[in-house]
Amino acid sequence: MTGETIAATAPPAWTARAPGAPPDTLDGTLDGTLDGADAFAAAFDAYFGEIHGYVAQRLGPDIAEDIVAETFLTAFRKRDRYDPSRAGVRAWLYGIATNLIGKHRRLEARTLRALGRCRPDTDAPGHEESVAVRVSAQSLRPELAAALAELDRRDRDVLLLVALAGLSHDEIATALGIPYGTVGSRLSRARKKLRGRLGEEARGDG
């Protein structure tokens, strides 16, 4: 399953980037560094919303605020280690957030399995609920959530960094500290497993 296919399967919010300066423009504004309060504040303002959405979609909205706060706190503490020649600020932040999500892998698996057991909601959310639903893990279709729950966490990380964050293979390799070839193999394995699981669901419904 390609990134485009899973993006089509998932809600539109999965591939929507939060408001803020485009990544390439922001990286240029920061002059490739995170030194100084102004530069770090610019990164926070530009990327907080979309990092929050990414975490909420994976762990649920209740814990997202804390994880995102820890993401930016970690980034601030390690800002001297940021190497702009290896990755943009956005990819670096997604890498930190993904590593923190990994500490809650049991919560993510439980959340996905629980969603996989839910019946599809036939009622469209009201206006008051629509914003929360778009940034919530509860926006996942049950069959997709169940399929994601069965993936190895490392494979799921790579797949969702492509589908949710739109990162390139190079960016993912740098963000997660893994070889470029490993990104491809994990992504291929995840897509194959998803194709198989979603295909079984479709045949079962037929």
C-alpha cells in the first residue's frame, strides 16, 4: 500500500499540514539553527499544531498535550545537537515525538485495538465536535485501526511518518537514526501487512 493509498483510506486530517510557515521557508528563516529564543519560538509556533495532531492520532487526545510539551522541551535541551545539514527542523521534531510515542507503545496498541472493535460511527460529528474528531485517534476507521495495531511498532512508525507527516525516506532515516535501506524495508513490510489485512476485511464483508 502506497503512502497515497493509506492517505486515501485515512481521514483527510491525516495528510493536512497545520497552519504555519512552510517547512522550507521556516528552515531558511531559522538559518538552519535553533540557537536563540526567537528561532526556537518560530519553530514552536510553526509546528506545535501538526505535531500535536500527529501524537493525538496515534495515542489519543488525552495524552497528546503532555507528549508534545515533552517533545519541544527535549528539542530545546538538545538544540545544540541539531544538525541542519542532516535534517530540517520539522523532520527532527517528528523524530523526537516518534521516539516519545515509542515509550507508550502499549497505550498505542491498546488504543488501536479498542478502535478496531468499534462499529463505524454512522452519525456525522456536530460542529462543536468536528475539530476534536479531526485531531483524534478516534477518527480512524475500525478496520484500519485494527490493521495498524498488528504492525510491529517500528514498521508502524515508518508508515505513519510517511502517511501522517509526509516525510521522505531520507528524512525518516535521519529522524529515527536508522539506515536509508531500513526505512524502505520497514515501509514495504508494513504496506504488505496492511494490504493483506484490509483485503481480508473486504472479502469478509463481501
